[in-house]
Amino acid sequence: MSETLVPDRQASLAWSDALLLELDFMDDTHREFVDLLATVETSDDEHIVDHFRAMVDHTADHFGSEDRWMAATQFAASNCHSMQHDVVMQVLREALKRGEGGDLVLLRDLSRELGIWFPQHAQSMDAALALHLRAIGFDPVTGVVHRPEALPEGEIHGCGGSSCSS
């Protein structure tokens, strides 16, 4: 019987303070993503599809929450942050299908690539969203904006950061 995790495999990404956004509800979700990604990367062949599926499910919820927060706080439906979520989810779902069909190399390769992509996404697009949510006093549980006067006058069409067009 094989074990679920293979000790000689290394995860491409470990949680660190560099990923902190200083917004607990986002940081907790991101920490969980990093842990699930590490589980996929260190998994044996017998369990990798199940671990990848769990990561895909988590990521769909994770991105769905962020997309709802953006929609509730003046981000346009066409903003690049949400579009990136859509593209990543399409890739993850296709990879899961192929992994279920036996292409475990794809799951391993994509997992390593996610370990490269995620810090960039978190430190740019998610950091801009976190800054926006803090500025307006957004409560993710109730959806209440405690400082509505801090909402932008129009919709945010870029990613919300200074490096994106608004």
C-alpha cells in the first residue's frame, strides 16, 4: 500500500509572510490554498487526483468569494482580476479531467506552475483587492461596506492596483 505523501517530493511554494495581505479572511484562504497545493505536489500517484480535485474545489470557492466581493464593491464584471480567475479555473478543470484520465504528469507540472503563479497573483491583484476592501471597511460575512464614502465613484475596470488601468 502506498502512502498519500511522498517525502522526497518538494512543494514549490511554502507559506511565508511575503504572502500576507493583512486581511485575515483572505490570508486564511490563501494559506489553505498553499497547503493544498503542497499536498498535491508531494502526493503519490495513487492519491494525486483526489488531492488535485480538493485543490480545484477549494480554488473555485476561493475565487468565487473574491469575485463576489469585487462585484459588491464597485469592481466591473470585466475586471482583469476576475478574468484571470476564470482562465485559471478553466485550466484547472481541464487538467483535472486529464488527470482523471491518467495524465498525472500534467497534474504535477501544473502544480509546480501554480506555485510560481500564485505569489505573483497574491502580491499584485489580491493585494490591490485587500487594500480596497480594508479602505472601505468591507465585512465578508455580512457583505456590509462600513465606509461607503470610500467606495470609488465609478466601477474599477482594471485589477484595482496602480499598475493596472482603471
